[in-house]
Amino acid sequence: MRMDDDASRPTWNIGAVARQTGLPVKVVRHWSDVGIVAPVGRISGGYRRYDTAGVARLQLARTLRDLGMGLGDIRAALDREDGLTEVAAAHVEALEAQVR
């Protein structure tokens, strides 16, 4: 963990975030590139830093991905907090239909 000089909140590098979320570093990087999560900053050398909110967002994204949601749907659900329940319910219905 590293404390940014200009902020009092903790931030982590991509490797630490990958360990916390159980995602491969490549997935964290890709999901960052496609807008699932945004780094709060970069340190010298361009290394990405993520805060607690970013880690929580990745954990939720991983859960939604495990439920079979696509990245576009995940990003849309995370970007509009009020619609997350409806999106999850729609995917549960789709999974139940596949099981039947």
C-alpha cells in the first residue's frame, strides 16, 4: 500500500489490486482500459494506482462477470447505480431460462 503525497487515502498498484480482487493483472488492466474502473492516478513511470472505491468496483464487476454479464452491461450497470438491481434481475432471469 502507498499513500499518495497529495491525498490521505490509501492507493494500491495494479498487482496489489489483482491480489485483493482475485483477478489477473491483465484483466484489471483491460477493464481499466475499457472503463470498468479508472485509476485515481499514476506514479512516475506511468504505473496505475487504485483506491478503495476502485477495488470495490472491480470486486462487483467480477461478481457480475461471474453471473455471465458482458463488459458493456457491467460498465452500464456500474455507471448508473440505480439500475444495478434491474440489470442483475434481468441476468438472473436469463440464467434461469438457460437452466430450464
